[in-house]
Amino acid sequence: MDFKDIVAVLFLCSLIIFTFKDCSACDYNAEEGDSLTIPLQFQSFDKNHYLRWVHNSMILYKRTKEKTYGRGNVTKDGSLLLYNVSSESKGEYRAEVYEMDGRQIMSQSVILCVYAKVPKPTVNVTCHNKVATFSCDVEDNTGLSFSWYLNENDMDQNEQTFSLKVEDVENYIQCAVNNQVDSKISDVVLVHCPDPAEWIGLAILVLVGALSVMMMIILVICVCQCCKLKKHLQYEENFSLHRLQTGYWSEASDSDSFSESVL
């Protein structure tokens, strides 16, 4: 390969680099449900020009001398209006402007990236062996970045989950999630990891409380049973007395009747 061939290859490489656009870059960012305008970068556009807007490989709008068709919405200056965008709206949007004789005089291409709505995160804290583990929980973490704040100060922590020693944690903590369009921050969470001695004391208190409740229940049951037994004995005593009294008056009546018959 001689010098001319090397120059030709370098020229072609530079041409490719500066001609083709990096499709991974986003010219416009939007959140699902948003509306936006993609302006036509052709200031002299007027009604005497033909226009075509293409989304990926599908024609959204086409205006010629004879007719206008397509489901796209276009302003007087040729800008494309997008409403209630979704994940299907992402991709390349290409505008082409033509003279009335069909000669193309302008072409532009932009990339639209559409992101899901950012959910509000929730901070969960778990403690084990004097180490606190923090988790910033969201329904879907696709495409999201994380940040943490301790007492409203940035912790320079970008992981969704991380751990710290208990003595290094104090007061209030929050986490935030964001994408290229929006961000949401969690509610404030008070960080408190009890010392094991506190857990033991709490367990003893719970046990004592449970035993006290059980003793009260047993005492109430005993009192109720005693009351029932007392009422039962009183009933038996009254019933026996009633039977004795009834029997005595019955015998007396029979004796009087017998005496009258003998006389």
C-alpha cells in the first residue's frame, strides 16, 4: 500500500466518523406521558416546500403538492409535535425537505429517548451485629441512578444497597432515584439500631408483661369460678330448706285430717 492509498483510507475513515451519528446518544429525553416538540432546523421553510417526517422506518407525516397525509402533527414551521409519548415513541426521527420539483434540499435526524416514570423509593433498614444495611427499594430500577442523603447531606454513595457500622450512622437518612428526565426522593427514615443489651431488656419486659397478663387472666377465672360455686351452694341450701319446709306443712295437714275423721 503506497502513500496515496493510505491517505485515501484515512479520508474515508474520517468521512465515516463525521457523517454517521452515534445512535446511542439522545438528542431529546422524555418521560412516558410527556409531550414535546422536535423543531425543524430549516428557517426558510414555507408552504412551497414538501416535507416528510419519518419515525424509524415509518412515515409519520408527508406533505406534497397534491395532498398531505400521515398521523403526525406538524406546525406551520414544519416542527413535529409528539403527545403522550411511550416506549414505542423512542428512536430516530428524520425530517426531509424538498423543493416543488422533488429535489431534496435538507435532511435532519435526531434521537428520542423515552424513560419510564420514576417511582418514589422506600428506605429499608436492617441491623445485624452492629452493622446497619440500607436498601433503596423501587418497583423497577431499570435505567435509574441512586443517591443517599444523611441529615440532608450528600453521602457520596451511589449504590442501591450498602452497609455502615452503627456508630457511623446517626439521625435521618433518605435515598433518591433519578433518570435523565426526573427524580424522586424517599420519606425521611430515623436510623436506630438498638444495642443487643437493649434487645435483652426489651425481651425481659415483654416476658414480664406476658406473665402479668397470664396471672391476671388466671385470677379473673378463679374469681369467676368462686362466684359460680358460691351461688350454686347458696341455691342448694335454699332448695333444701324449701323442701324441708314443704314436707313439714304437708305432714301437719295429714295429721289434722286424720284426727277429724276419728272424731
